[in-house]
Amino acid sequence: MSTKSVLVLGGGPDAEREVSLVSSKAVAAAIERSGAFRANYQVIDRASLADLKGMSGDVVFPVLHGGWGEGGPLQDLLEEDGRPFVGCRGSAARLAMDKLATKLLAGRLGVPTQPASVYNARDAACPFEFPVVLKPVHEGSSVGVHICRTGADWASAVDKVQADTRQHPSRVYMIEKAVLGGSELTVGMLDGKALPPIEIKPNVEFYDYEAKYHRNDTQYVVDPPLPSGVAGAIQTYAKQMFDGLGARHLSRVDFLLDGTGKVWLLEVNTLPGFTDHSLLPMAANRQGLPMERLCASLVEMALRDAGKM
């Protein structure tokens, strides 16, 4: 075993704290099983630089999801801390966490994505024809997502969004044209290379938080049969987004496949989950990287990029 230790961080102040706790425990256990490094597992809230410096570890592996832990602020602290860390730097984290900024980048790169706009609480009308999706700009795991097929759906969603923003004044919402009745696909990126696509088949109409993390009836098909050219296209698009964002080490890029066989970018996650339902570990395992080897490899990437290998 290496003498190097890995500070694995979980928790955080964001809405996805529960998922982070499960993911981070799994990462710490996998690092220990790998035999390559020792793990120091720490649960944090909104840690300060002094807090981080007081935690031992030669490399930091943050496994937090949400605006603070995945969207830039923690990455800024990790850069100040100075130790090698897994995942992207603050600038890429911010762009990926902002779903509208991600869409603007996709447009510049020629990656197809549906029209979208910021939700304006002072205007009761929807700017697009239904169906649309009303969702937070800076959240993940389907937190706060509303699908609106009709004006009644829209009015109900707006009431809920306005109640939510009274509780969370900093939360910004967006409106996006919906792609319904197709398939959800995802492509994991590992060290700049695309992993096999995965098709997600929930047993409910919408792949929501419950279906992602708690239900056991969602099916995941690694390298599924797809219309000609789709698998290669989404792997190419995932690589374009990874490089365009300036991401590093890992990410997961989500797509929707409509009924005509056209794919649409949904979002990019720069710190995807590591639970037993999570998709990047599933795809990596198909490539011969079980969880313990995947986590050790990510630590090695952080050390390599810091010139510590």
C-alpha cells in the first residue's frame, strides 16, 4: 500500500447532501479496498480553508453534490489549500453547475440542446409552447424539477416555485423546452475519454430523485442498442463538452433521445454520484475498472496533474 492518504469529503450544505453522504462513504470504502491508498473520511458542512487545512491527507477527493460542493466555492478552497484534488477547478465547476451557461457553451460548440430561458417571476406567461420543464439553474439530482404539459400544470408549478424561492431566495429557475416520450442517455467521461453510453429506463414517467437514488425498479442498460450513429454522436458531444468546459478527471454528460432519433444535451455533472445506483461507476466497471480501481485511478490522476506521481 502507498504511504499516501486520501482525504475524502462528504456532506456539504446543499440539497443533495444525503446523496453526497452515500457517495462519499462508498468512495472512502473503495479507496481502502484498493490497497493503493489510505482513506481519511470526513463529513463537512460549509468548510473554511482553515477547516480543510486541519484535515490530514496528501490528496483530496471531494464527493459533494450541489452548488457549493460541486459548483465552484469548494473547488476555490481546494485550489487555495494547495493539495492535489480530484475533479475540475472552480471555473469549470461554475460553468457546468449553471445549466444555462452549459447550454450557451453547447450552442457555440454545435452540440444540440433545447431552447431555454431564465424564469421571470414578474411575468406569469410561459415563453415557450408546452410542454416545458421548469427547474433550478444550479441544482442537480432532479431537485425542484416541474414538467408542464398544460397551462394548469404551469400555474401549479409557478406556485410551487414561488413558494420555494421564498424559502431559498438565491435559487434561480429556468424554463426549457421538454423532450418527452423518448429515452434518457448518459455518457461518463474519465480522464478525457468517453465511456460506454448508458440508457436509463425508470419504471415511472419521470426519472426523479426517488427513481435515481431510492427505487430499485429503474433499469440501466450499458452500451444499449441505439439508432445508427447515436452512440458515437453522444460520445463525441460528451467529449466536446468536457473539453469545452475545461473539466478534468471525470464528468457525466446527460442527453435525451427524442422519438425521431435526435439527441439533445441535458446537462453536465462534474462530480457525478458514486452510490450503488450511480452511472459513471457502472460504465467504468464495464471497461474493466471496478469501483476500487476507479477511485484509485482518480486519485492517481490528481497526483499526476499536480506533478506528484
